[in-house]
Amino acid sequence: MDNYLTEIVILLTLVVLILVIAVFALARQIGDLHKRLATADSVISEARPKVGELAPFLSMVTLNGSPLEFGGPHEAPQLLLFVSPTCPVCEEMVLTAKSMARSERLALIFGSDGGEMQKHTDYVKEMDIEDYPYVLSLELRKKFQVSELPYAVLIDEHGVLRSKGLVNSREHLKRLLESNRSGYPIQDCVVQGELPGEQAP
């Protein structure tokens, strides 16, 4: 009987030791994971353009093959509106952006990505924006971490990112453009509102 109890005690002791070792190993892995996540967050934070700072300078080619420089000093502020042929809210915002760009004297640029080239070509013609630069660039969308459409980015004539955010209505876009007149930068200023935008993939 004593031998039996001794064996049970030894067995339970081994089980406890194994569990302790497993807990320490798990705790170490969790610690390593936190370090990796912190590093990843830091990289994302540093890569993301911040309002009030210089916007990234990018040389691109428009849908019709013309060269385009986005960011950097320009004669007029640049308004970049991210849209998609499959986004119903974007149709209204395209018309609104055209009107406001004329009244505010802004260089209006349309951005999109993915899909068939012909669909974008047809969309440009249908929306009567053939006189405006239309860029297909996944890189540009990732630069500004655009997750929903329509989304607008405003860069002043000195190349500084003044404001950015989801624009579901004329009032949304008007508030975003206010930063250019007031001189105060606005970070993700637009409240997601009345009309749902397209969820980006």
C-alpha cells in the first residue's frame, strides 16, 4: 500500500512539473507574440501618412496613360477621391467632388484599384470624368489605409496632408475641405453617416 501511494505521489509530482514547464513555455511564447505585434504596429504607424505632415510623393500613370505626380508641391491643392464602379454612393460623390473642386480651385484626382480595366474605362466615360486623372493603384489605397468608399484625401499646395476620411455626403466632403480654408488639419474627420459606403476587400 505504501509503495502504491508513493508511486501516485511521484506520478502527480511529475504531472505538476510538466504543467509548470508547459505554463512557462506558453508564457514565453505569448511574450514573444506581444513583441512581434508591437513591432508590427510600430511599422504600420510609421508607414501611415499622418495629417499635418508631408504626404508621400508618388509618380504614377493614369488610366489613359498620362504621367501623374501625387504629393509634393503643386500650384493647387490636390483632392484625391477613392471610388469604384461598384460603389453606388460614389456616383453622387463624384458629381459633388467635381462641383466643389471647381469652386475651391482644387486639382481633382480619382483613385481606384482592382477589377477589369474596361469596367473602369466605361465608368470614367459614364461619370463624365475623362478630363480628370483616374488612377488604378492598390499601393495608393494601402498608403492611406482606405477600407471603405468613397474616401477622400486632401493635400495642400505644399504637399502637406491636410485631411482625410470617409465621405458619404456633400456635408462630409465640405467638412473635409474646410481644413484647407481654416489651416487646421483634420484626421479622419468624417463621421460614418447617412449612407453606407462600399466595404473594401
